[in-house]
Amino acid sequence: MNRGNGQVAFLNSDGRPLFEALGRYLEAQYHKGSVLVLCTNEERVAELDSGLWTFDAESFVPHGTQGDGDPNEQSVWISIGEPGDSRSRLILVDDAMPKDWQHYEKYAYLFDARDPEARDRARARWREWSDQGKQLAYWNFDGNEWSLMRQS
């Protein structure tokens, strides 16, 4: 298993609510392995949790948070901390960072480039991880689909 060395997908919501962009991304991802959405504060956890229930009336993304019981029973876990179970995918929100990259096989960094602070943090992470030799990909969300814009 190639944990800790995978490509980081930078996911730009491009002005759309993060929960909407996250919902569309997770529709395709949660079937491929369990996902941790790591946030920096409980307010963002609550926003994403609520938004994933309502972002699309035709869609369902199973997920849970701390108040929903055992993380092992959830395909997608949204939290400010790592639950200690074996998640294969990691999505970082608001510049949250894992304790150890080696616990995950796939990584994504979700941000809104129209928010100047979020854009600046994402640019700094891109430079930092590029300097570390990580493979990077930049994806843009158009409200419906994700499009690959750049890879390095």
C-alpha cells in the first residue's frame, strides 16, 4: 500500500458553498473507500454535515459526525480530529492537517479560491508540498462537475 505518498488533489469550489462542492466530490469518492473530512472547527463540521443532507434532493452521501455514534459505521466521517480508525481517503478543509499522512492513501485539499484568505493558504500549501516533491493536481468545480485544470 502506498500510504502517505499519493497525489494531493486541490479542489477549488470556485465561489460555491464548500458543502455543495464536497457533496459532488464525495458522490464519486465514498464508494472507493472510507473518507475523513478533517476540519479546523466544529462550526465547519456542522455546516458540512447539514449541507451534505441538503445540497441535492436527488443525491445521498452517507456521512456522520461525533454525535452520530461509531465512526467505523460511517463511509464519510466529518470531524476536527482523526477518529483512529483506518480511513483510506482524507479531505482537508480550512487548512486542517493530519497528524500523519501515512494513515491515508488519497488526499484532497478543499478550498474556495474566491475567498482571499483560503486562496492564499492553498497557494502556500501548493508551494510547500511541491517543494516536498508531492504530486499535485488542481481541480475546479463548475457547480455540476469537477474539471482537472493542472497537474505537477
